[in-house]
Amino acid sequence: MAAQYDFWKKPVRNGEEDEHILVSKMISSSTVKKEELIKYVADTTSFSPGGDIVGVLDALMDAMVMNLQFGRTVELGDFGFFSLKLQARPVKDKKEIHAQSVSVVNANFRTSAVLKRKVSNISLKRAREGFASSEEGSPERRKELLKNHFKNHISLNVEQYRRLTGLLKGKALRELHKWVEEGYLDTQGAAPHMVFIKKRETAKE
């Protein structure tokens, strides 16, 4: 068995010439949930899936968060190292920004030398079907498709927007929220049942 990869066109940044440079990227065949990993460990060891494995995972996370709160880097065995990721606006002088403007947005993970060595031995093969990518087209064109949709419908969800525009799920969701931020759309309900509706102020567009 081998992991699959393909090549996709590198996005062009502002000011760069479009040379259609292709870069390699892994294709995920599926996402393995925590429950599947717990079952695998339980089936291959003497640990019980409920009391032992789940308890250890939950206790490890609590211990990691506690130490991260003190600004420590946490080493998780041969997996690697965890540290806090911060966000703040760029400044030329640290006096220009207040502590309240700096926030924790995520946790960084840096793999250990042991894990790097283990994954470097994974076999690879070129995928037959290639890498799924969002269809090309401008946001303006997709907004026109959205306007036409609301002529006959009062709402749409992410999957409907995907089918309408050809975008992948992540990009479709980000773009819908962009329309919300710009005041064109509004939301109803909560994920995973959230739908998007046209805002009343723009209903005459």
C-alpha cells in the first residue's frame, strides 16, 4: 500500500508572472477519527478502549494545555513539540501595540526527528484521478450565480453552493462567509445545519 500524490498549479501571487509552476501535494484518501485510532490500539494491545485509552488521551490534552498556559513548549514523546501560536498586527516598534491586541490563535506542532525518519520511509504513488481542485472563475461570476439562485430560492447551504459554483467545500464555505462579512448574505441556524439567506437590505439587487 502506498500514499497517493499528484501535482497542482501553484497559486500566483500579486506581482508574480504566471509560469504555471506545478507543485506536488498529498491526496488524502480519508480522515481517521479518534474512535478508529482507539479501536486499533485496543485491538493490538491489552489496553481497554474506554477506561485506559480514552482516559490517557483526555489527561494528556489537559496536561498539555496546562503547560502551554505557562508559555512552555510541550514535548509529546516521539511525536514532536507543541507551542502556542500568536496573532497580532505587524508593527515597527513594540510600543505601538498593547498586550490586549496580542492573542493566542492556535497551537504549533513541530515533528520530532524520530517521526520525520519514520514517515520518510512511506511509499508513494501517483494518483490516477488526480487532485481535486475548485473550478476556475472569478468571485464576481460566482456572485452572479448566487443572485440567480435567490431569484427562485430563499436559502442555500454549503453543498448547494458547491454544486452551483464547482468550488471545493473549504473554499465554498470561506466565500459564503465572505459574502456575509460584506453584507450581502446572512445566516440562519448553526453548523452543521446552517443556511445562507439574502440580506433584506440587498433584496432588491
